[in-house]
Amino acid sequence: MNISYDILVSGSSVALENGFIGWSSIVLVEVDGTRILYDCGHHVTRPALVAGLDARNLEPGDIDILFLSHLHFDHVLNFDLFPKARIMVSELEWAYADNPHEKDIFVPGFIKKALELTNLDIFSGTPEIAPGIATVFAPGHTPGLYSLAFEVNNQRIVIAGDAIKTAHELYSGKAAMEFDPEMRGGATISNIRDNADRIVPGHYPEFRKTGDKWIWDDPQPLPVVFR
């Protein structure tokens, strides 16, 4: 079994006074010829996603599984690039999308109808979606959010997504924008920290554990082009 992962788009938490322009991490996981994409971003990151695939000599049609961590717009809107992929969403998140938290304005109203026209796989529990690739129930940001976990070179990797969005959440242990009515975000963060050597967060560069500290090597770049 040969597992590798590659961050196609590194997450960003850049915000404006009345909104945000940040984007979510998009991660390619490969195991024995099966290609899994964790989240797919929204239209702002569409060119970066296509460029990331192209740089690795891949096309959207080469993706076998698109795993959607949850159904917020900044993680799902590029799903249409992957018509051949099996699209996985947890049944808890699928149900949540019908009745989001009153302050959760980030679930597109059309997303379920659109996904129903795809090769949709609504899963329950914590299945292994490919050899060595475990799903991790990670409620907090939403009640149906899932992460992925696996090992590479004896390192425990967790693609946390928005279960841990930023360094502030990693170090404080507190989830921002917590829409889970049971408020399980803190417990989820602790669980991930206790069971990982590297964490790919939803809106920040990858973290790695050194001793008892978490550090990151890459800055959060924000190239700006004015026309």
C-alpha cells in the first residue's frame, strides 16, 4: 500500500471587514492508483485548482473520489469539474443542509439538488474510503463535518479541513464559527491534536508537530493583481 498526499491549494484565512476572501485547502490523496480529492473550493479558487492538477499532469477526469468535508460554499462549488468522480458526503451533513443553524449563511440553497445529479455517495459512520484512508467524524464547525486520516512514512496525517481552520483554533482549542448545536468543536480539536503528527487545516498552511509544539513552514501568501 502506497499513500501520498499533496496540497493543491493551500488554505487562507484572509478576511475583509464585512466578509472574507479566504479559500479552503484542497488536498490530493493517492493510494495504490486511487485519487481522492478532499474538498474542491469555490469559484475564486477554480483557476488555482485546475492549475494545481495540471502541474501534476492530471485532469479533473483523473479524480476518482471527491470527498466533501461539509457543504459550505467555499468547500464545494467546484464539484462540477469532476463529473466522473464518486462524490462523498456524510449523511449527517446532508441532513444538516436542510436545516442549517440560524446563523449559518454559508450552505448554498441549491447544493443538494445539484449534487443529486452526480455520482453521489451519502455515507454513514466512519468508513475506510480506500485502503489505509480513514474517515474521522469531526463535528464542531458543522455537525456533519468529516476529516481524513492516514499514515505516510510513519507520520500520522490528518486532513482536518474546517475542524481546525487556523493556528488560533489549533492553539486555543476553541472552534470559531461553531454551528454544531452540541458544541463539540473543542473536543474535536483536541482529538485531532492528540492523534496527528501533521495537520492540514481548512484555512491555513500545514502544521507539523515538533516536540510539544505545532509549527508551520509556509507563509500565507496573498498575491494581488490590479488591472
